[in-house]
Amino acid sequence: MTQAFVSGFSLGLGLIMAIGAQNAFVLRHGLRRSHVLPLVVICAGSDALLIAAGVAGASVLLDGAPWIASLMRYAGAAFLMVYGLLALRRALGPAEALDPDGQGAQRLWPVLATCLMLTWANPHVYLDTVLLLGSISAQFGAERWHFGAGAMLASLCFFTALGFGARLMAPLFARPAAWRALDVAVAVTMLLIALSLVLGA
């Protein structure tokens, strides 16, 4: 493996491991063993497209039109704030426990639509995946696509482990308190990210 590939894999994994709306959504469905494979495909596939766009030079376009980044920042902040408040409402609402048999799972298409929205409406995915990874890939010159391939593999490995490995935590989430704690953590994280976006941090 080239240094560019290893660097792309390491940086891609480091960026994607941060708790976010998309990761929490995949984790929740992984715990319920509900539509895990299509969610992994959507998340990893979307990352691959965005990474390819960044490596191909979309970062240069966004640098030349800063108003696009500003628009994404405020729209994303509003979206994350709503998502965080919904998670907080779940935490304060009726207690729930994990259904180990996956009964009562949501229908496929609404789940996929929500996942796509969480992925493509999140400004961080453009700032990190397109701008940051795209800019760094340029430093590797002719090997920039090796860097991009490493980042794509990191995304695939992470979402596969998150979605299919979540079942190992199923006994813990058989307790309603664990779901409350997860929703509180998601709510706090989403609201803090939204605040940081509004403040321009």
C-alpha cells in the first residue's frame, strides 16, 4: 500500500468516527437489526461519491464560491437543531427497549429517505469530505486517487462495523435507560454542532 492510501484511510477513519446524526441513525437501526445492509450501502456509497468529488477538484469550486459554504452552514445548523430536539423528545418520552426480533421496524423507503437526508443535508459532510479531504489529496499529486481510495475504504469499514457490529450491544439496549442515554447524547451532540455552525466555529 502506498503512503497516500494509508494516509487517506487514517484521516478518513478519524473524520468519520466522530458522533453525528448519520452515525447515530445507523447505530439505532443496527441495534434493531433493521435495514442494516441498505443503510451501510447508502452511507459508504455517498461518502465514496463525495470523496471522489473532492479529489476531482470540487473543493476548488467551493473555495471560489464561499456563499455556498455559508448557505450549507446555516441550513445544516437548522437541520441538526431539529434533529437534536427530536432526539431530546424521544429521551423525555415513553421508555422503550430493544426489540431483539426486529419487530415493529420502520418501512424501508422512509428509512432510506431519512438516511439520505442525514447524509446529504449535513454541511459537515461537505466541509470534511469534500473540502478537507479534497484539499489534502491534492498534496499527493498523481497519487491523490490512492489517497481517495483509502478514505473510501475507511468509510466502508466503519459503517459496516457500526451497522453489523451494533448487535453486540443489544443486551445493553434491552434496557430503556440505555435508549434514553443514547438519545440524550445524540441530542446534546447535534445541538452543540448546530451552535458551532451558527457561530462559525
